[in-house]
Amino acid sequence: MNALVIAALLLVLLTVSYQVGWSRSRKLADGKDTRLHSRPIYHGALAALFALLPAIVILGLWALFSQSVTNSFILAQLPAEVAQQQPFEVQAAVSRVQAIASGYGVIGEPTPMETAAASAYASFQQLSFLGVIAAAAALGAVGLFWAQRRIAPRLRARTEVEIFVRLALIACSTVAILTTLGIVLSLLSDALRFFSFISPLDFFFGTTWNPRFQSTGSGSAGEYGLLPLLWGTVMISIIAMLVAVPIGLMSAIYLSQYAHARVRSVVKPIIEILAGIPTIVYGFFALVTVGPFLSGLGDVIGINIRATSALTAGVVMGIMIIPFISSLSDDILGQVPRTMRDGSLGLGATQSETIRKVLLPAALPGVVGAVLLAVSRAIGETMIVVLAAGNSPVLRANPAEPTSTVTVSIVNQLTGDADFTSPQSLVAFALGLTLFAMTLLLNVLALYIVRKFREQYE
């Protein structure tokens, strides 16, 4: 209900302020837009910005600080000794009062003190929300009044709106950059803590993965060799590419060069549906269908194939990646200038010869970039390998045997009650940093190749 009220308030402010700014600018123009520096649409947009921004600031501040204000109010209604307890006990008492006020059931019978605090909290919550809404509406009205007073024929409304849009885009870009930087720094700090327990040489060049529980002051921290996990990740990715690249590339060639428009309009969306299937569904499909099928096929031809193996995970992952390669390759083939294709056909080459000797060589940089992007997607996959790879971190070359990957080990090390001061949990951050570096390098290489391709043909 509160969200609907907030949405309605912002919608009303947006509509009224835009209409006021637009109407006033049109009246000043006397029906001739040439008298205005900016078109009425920019005056309306500027008035809407002046009305919405103060309201959004008030609502944002309340969203940031409402929890702490609420907790302080509830604690003020409870005895002083409650605030002197442990933090988790204080939070439990606050949550209990909030549950009573909201009407949810609580364990045990509420005490009169809790009932009184819940009643006071309910009244405070309602009054504070109404106060915030009133303040937002009032500031929005003040902003609208100020904006409509500024409207004049020479007001550079378009310039001010464009400045705001530019600042908004810069802010969004900055948030994205800072988020990435924060992720890297958090991984790096905990990875450095892990390397204070385990030597980087033992981690990056070790061949045994056997993390063991270590009680305080005794025992061994275990063995944390990355190579078995790295090889398992690479092997599954290679199998996935062997499945995805031929099928995806051939389907892209068929859809872009051979298929009728009606066939293309039906087949391409069906292929792209594969990209929208959740990975947990792929993992379940690999576990209950593909794994037993490959195991039975191995029995028929006399090869021992485990149901949970690198082969199972790689085949299903390849099926998942097909739409990435197919769609990207289709778009890249479509960007090759038609004059090259027509010139080849005009010289007497067949359609297949034109594809093999003209289109594919011309589109090769873009296709390689698409494949590298798909490889980075395969390296970071989690749910398929968790369910279908077998979780056996042993350095082996047989794809029919179980294996493990970097992502599976991250899940295993952070599952359960993790102690983030022990190497058993901190190793997950070192693995995450390694995985981040691998995918980053692949993405940078792919973007470089694709950019080079676009510069050549656009």
C-alpha cells in the first residue's frame, strides 16, 4: 500500500508539473515556438525535474534512515535494560515488537510492555509515513512553483535538461565502475588474507585439492592446489565449445543465408528461448536425462561413462551456449557488406563457396569474439556443474569421469556456517578472484576483436 501511495504521488507530481511547464511556455510563445529558446517539451521536462527531484530526495533519505529511526523509537518504548543486551538480542526484541504491530504471530504470549510498544510503533509508523509524504509533496510543490516562475522566452530549458541527463548518465556509469571496483577490492582483500595462510605458489601450482577443517592451534590447513579445479573448468568449457560452436555457427549460417524469411522468423526465436531457460533447469536436465543417457550409451559401446561427469556437464552447457553463438554470429554475418557477397556470386562462385571463401573469412574476427564471449559464459557457469560434474577435484584427463570446477568449489567452501577467518572459507575469495581475472581477460579480448571488426566494416 505504501509503495502505491509513493508511486501515485510521484506520478501526480510528474503529470502536473510537466503540464504546467508546457502550458506556460506555450502561452508565452503565443502559438509560435520560434519566440522561445527551447521548445515547450523541454520547459515541461524542466518543471517536472524541479518538482520530482526534491520529492525523490526526501523519499530516499527516509528509505535510508527509516530503519535506524524506527529501531530507536521502539527501543525508547522498551525498558532501558533491553538496549544494554547483546546486539542480536536487541534486534530480536525489536523484530518481535514489529511482528506484533503488523499482526503476525509471535512465539509465546506478548507481554503488556510489548503490546504497548507495538501500539505506539504502529501509530508512529503511520504518522511518520504521512509526514514524509506530506513533506515530499510540499517540496515538490515548491519546486514546481520555482520552476514555473523561471519560465521565460529566453530560458535555456533544453540546455538545463541536457545537463541533467548528462549528469544522470555520468552517475550511472560511476555507480557501475565503483561497483566493479568494490567487488574486486573485496575479493582482493580476502584473497590476500588467504595467501597469509597458504603460499601463492602452492595455490596456483598445486595439484591436490583437499581443504581440511582446522581446529584452532592444531592440525593442518589442508592442500589448496588450484590446478585440478582449473583443469576441470577448462575441460568442461572445451566440451561445451565442441558442442556449441559447430551447432551455433551452422545454425547462424543457415538462418542468415539459406532460410526463408518465414522459417527464420520462427526458428530464430525458438533457438533464443534456450538462453532464457534458468541454469538450474539445465542442471536438473543433465542430472536426470543426459547423464543416464550417456551412461547407457557408454555401456552399449563398451566405454565406462559416469552419469555425473565432465562430459555430461559439458554437453548440457554446450546446449545452453548455442543461442549465444548463434545470435551473435547471425548478427555478425549480417554486417558483412552485401557487395562482397554479390561480387563473389557475380564472378561465378556458388553460394557455399561464397560462404566459405568470402563471408566466413570476412566475419571471422566477429565470430571469434562471439566464441570468446561464450567461453567466458561457460567458465563462470555454476548450477550445471554443481549438479552434473560430480564434484571430484582430481587432476584427470578422462572426460567420462567426475570432476570439479572453480565455481563448484566456491559453492562448497561457502556452504553452511562459514568462518571467514579460516583458510577453508577465505579460499573461496581467492578462487573468485582467479575466476574474475579469467573472465575479464576473455571479455577484454573478445571486445577488442569485435571492435576491430566493426571499425573495418561500419
